[in-house]
Amino acid sequence: MPESERQKMIRQYAAGDITWRVLRESGFENYVEVLAALGELGLRPPVAPMEGPNVEARRRGRAIIREALLARK
């Protein structure tokens, strides 16, 4: 796949327009490769929306991390 197409797909992934599955099916071999490409373009991985059956677990996890960070100050 040409580099320009790879970059286009990474930008689409960062915007939440395509999924990791689409990237895998298009030739990205592992997620480290995706993270490196995001970093090279100055982009971050997409964040899943706060909806669905795991929302409460995600909120608890975020609260635990927040408390741990505040305790370090």
C-alpha cells in the first residue's frame, strides 16, 4: 500500500471514521505499527464513546486513575 494511502487511513482511524479491524484487513499487521503511524502524524488514537454495557466499568477505571494521579501531587 502506498504511504499516502496508509497516512489517509491512519487519519481516518484517528478521526473515528474507520476501525482497527479495517486497518488490519488493509494490511496493518499489529497495533504498534498503528500507534507509530499516529505518532508520526502527531495524532492520537480515537477514544471510544461513553456508551454501551461497559460505561460504568470505564468510569470506575477513570476515577481510580484520577485518584492515583491526585495522590501523587
